[in-house]
Amino acid sequence: MTVHQTLQAAEAATADQNIMSGAEMVVQAMIDQGVEVLFGYPGGAVLPIYDALFDREDKLRHILVRHEQGATHAAEGYARSTGKPGVVLVTSGPGATNAITGIVDALMDSIPMVVITGQVATHLIGTDAFQECDTIGMTRSVTKHNYLVKNVADLPAILHEAFHIATSGRPGPVVIDIPKDVQFAKGVYQGPQAVKHAHNYAPRTKGDAAKVAQAAAVIASAKRPIFYTGGGVINAGPGASALLRELASLTGAPVTSTLMGLGAFPSSDPQWLGMLGMHGSFEANNAMHDCDVMICVGARFDDRVTGRLDAFSPGSKKIHIDIDPSSISKNVRADIGIVGDAGSVMEDLIAVWKAKKYKSDKAAMTDWWAQIEKWRARKSFRYSPDAKHIKPQYALERLQALTRDRDTYITTEVGQHQMWAAQFLHFEEPNRWMTSGGLGTMGYGLPAAIGVQLAHPNSLVIDVAGDASVQMTMQEMSCAVQHGLPIKIFILNNEWMGMVRQWQQLLHGERYSHSYSASLPDFVKMAEAFGAVGIRAETPDELDAKILEMINSDKPVLFDCRVTKEENCLPMIPSGKAHNEMILADDGQDIGSVIGEEGKGLV
């Protein structure tokens, strides 16, 4: 072989090995993982990755946010509305720290997300270099897993494993911290199929057959059953929601849901009781308290659902189905705990039910539903109308009525408006409702709406917001305008931090310490300054026309809906009380006098 032939052979071998820089590997891995949208903000420690991205934007669309927290929430909205992982790219130091709130939010709400952070060069780690921080140390407790990549040879496997971990089992965020010298270094890139995962993460998806059979028998013998469902049903995919509907139909049992589970069961179905928990429906909470068999699917018995733990559904047998084994019996002891994917376990329950030819106790179920209808007749979301002023509940009723026949996705901020949205907006399908449930992050909704709109460009995307919460990430309106995303920000403007004011009224003797939003911006002028559309409604008579104007606009809109200022969000379970001690708006009770010292500490 001649020298020339030898060189040609060497070049061919090198080409076959896919030699790339670390930065090129990051971009190629995202493309190979099917990533279509990337949310990020450049900085010195990720410039090699941004340079590699420059020639690949035909394959991978980058969305330039205005703050790294906005990137994480946009990725959450994208992920929650599609079932695909959201992907974030930020620089080291403040870029990484700004992203942490959204990372924690994704962990609490089980949102699949991969966050790639830049880091100072490996030889500078630990020297307090410019924009250095211990990203791995800070994110270890708030991620499913995190990595510090010290060798470019390890990078392809880590990238692909990160996507696997983020999307498998109970979804969640994964952080990959990549030093700048690793981004410049050359190595051999391997695609997803060629990589062997170092951690062999293989969560159990199939439920134990004996426990499934036992659960089916217990459900069949129930006199007062109820399905308590959560975000895990939605995370399991549209098929799981369909299986929930079939299982509910077979058993005849009522269905309630957590805040994160809204949409898994159609709100128009007569078996639907509405949301449960602190601001849930009277019928859902009382049915949870009085049931004799509770089937929990993909929920985690958090404190805003259970109320007082020692009084939570005291007479029921509890079946808990969850893909995360650490959730079972963590807060509430399960009589039957089944580890597995919600859809897979429900499919097996249906098969056993049909094979055994089980039938629910018809007489008992008739009595059970008669009692539920008595609770339902209380109309727990009732409020006093006002002919001159817009009530927040009325605003959401009109929003629901005027968007009912449209392809609509809803995001929210956090506060009273979030709870009212859960009460008055209705969902027939999963993945239509995006909110911050576990962490309760003010500022979530606007960037989340950006992520949803990118995933569903022809749909109507509305962020139900509060005047205080929306200002946390208002800068992302610039992102929406830049990328031509016609999101609608529907602000229930009561000039207060509403939920804070409510608790100060109820628990602190109406001592309103720093909860009034003085010096609010003119939201209409603010919208116009961003290049968006500003709309204001101040009376009930003009509300419908203004909402239709918002819906029909092809631009981003800030809608300033001036609502009554001191409306409280009811009904509610007083903190530290049981489900059957719920207070309704027409009860006339002083909630503050009902909540004891222990309850005050739980708010």
C-alpha cells in the first residue's frame, strides 16, 4: 500500500468513527434524540455549543429566552403538552443558578427535562474562576440525576443516558454540566443505539400480577369506591387516560383528580367529581372522606390533597398505583401498593375484571351515587354575582364559554387565579392544562405558554395570570414577540397578591403586610411597548367582546381584566382540618376562627 493509500485509509477510518468536538456531540445527540426545540441563553461557557448550533438550526430550533428561569418553564410547558422532554441550554454560574427554580419545579411535578449547563475548564474547577459555581453540588438534590463531564470520551453516553433517565419511570429533570475544554476536545461520537448506559436504569413498569388481582377483587367488593388520580396518569400517555375512562365505566365508581391530573378524565362525564384538595369541590372531598375503597393512580398524597393526615379517609382501604416505589406508603399507608406504569397496571386491572366477570354492587353503588348527588347539589363553586364589577369567577366562566369549541391549551401562574382556573375551566383531554403544582412557582405560566405555543403553533394558548405573579417573568413577552408566538396572557387584576392577602385576612387579623401591589404597571402600555396587543376590560358588559378580541388576535396579547379586589377563593378545607370539614362560600363561617395554631403552621 502506498503512503497516499495509507493516508486515505486512515482518513476513512477516522470518518467512520464520527470524530467530533464535544460541542458538536451535544448538538448531534439532541438531533438523534428527536429534539426539535431548544430553549436557551448563551454565555461564555457554552459558546462552543452555540457555535456548533449555528449550522444545524435547520434541524434544531433554538428559542432565545430573556432569562434562564424562563427557559426552564418554557421547556416544562413544551414537555407537559407533548410528552416529549424539554431541553434547556444555559451558561455556567448565574446561568445555571437562574435555571434552578425551574429544575426544582420539574422535579416536583415530574416533568421530563434535560438541562445542559456550561462550566469553566476542568483545570479551573475549584479555583473560584469567573462564572464558576458548583452546579453539580447545587442540583444534586433537585434532579433525578446529574453529571459533571470531565472527559469527552464519556460525553456521548452521558448525553443519551440523560434523555433515558429524564423520560423513563417517573419523569424528571437531569442536569449535564460540561466544562468548556471538554466542549472543544475531540472524540468519537456514538448514536443512541450504540451506547451502553452506565447506570442500567430500568424502572419497573409491569405491576405485580398477584397484587393486581387482589386489587381488582377489593374494588369489586367495594360499596363506596372512588378513583383518586394524579399527574402520573397524564405522564403515562394518552393511552392511560383512555384506560382510566374504561376502568371507571366498568366499575361505575366516581373519579376525582389532583391539580396536576386535570384532563386525564373528561370533565363532562357524569362520573367526574372535579378536583379534590384544599380548594377542590365539596363532592370530591366528601367522597374521599367517606369512601370505603380508594384507588389512587399516579398521585402522591401531598399535603394540599390530604388535609389532616390522621383524619384522611379514615375508613377506606387504599390501593396505590405508582411507578415510583418511594411514593407508595410515603405519606399515607397503602393497603395494596402496586409499583408500575399507570397505564400498564390499569390495563391489567381491566383484564382481570373482565376475566373474573366482576360486577359492582348495584344497590350499594346506587346509594353511593345518591349521597354524592346530595353533596353535588351544594354547588360548592357558587359565588355572588355582581352586575357592575367583574368577579374573577365570572371572568373564567366567560373565558370557558368562549373557548369551549376551540383547540385550547391553558397555563397558569400561581395564586388565587390558579385555583379559580382549576375550578371553572374544564378539560376533556390530557396535556391541555399546564400549571406549577408542587413547587407553586409564581412566573411559571407565561414562559410555559411559550413552550406550549411552540409545540402547538395552530392552537389557542392562554396563560391565566395574576397581576403580581405575571410580573415575575414578564420579560418573556419579548421572546413571544420575537418568535411570533400569539400567546394570550389573561390577567385577573385585583391589585393584590391575592392568596397572600386571603391568608392575611383569615389568619393574621387583616394585617396586610406588603401584599398590596402598589405601582402596578399599565399592562396595556406594557404590551404595546413589547410590540404586543394590550386589552383592558373593566365591566361585565364589555367582557365577552374583549375576550373575543383577544382570541381573534394573531399577536401576543396582554389582557388586563380588572376584577373585584377582595374576593376570597372558596370553598376550602381549613388548614389542619379533615375533608368533611370543608367550608363553602355560603356557610357564613369565620375561617380564621376554625384554623388552630397547628393549622396556621401548615399554610
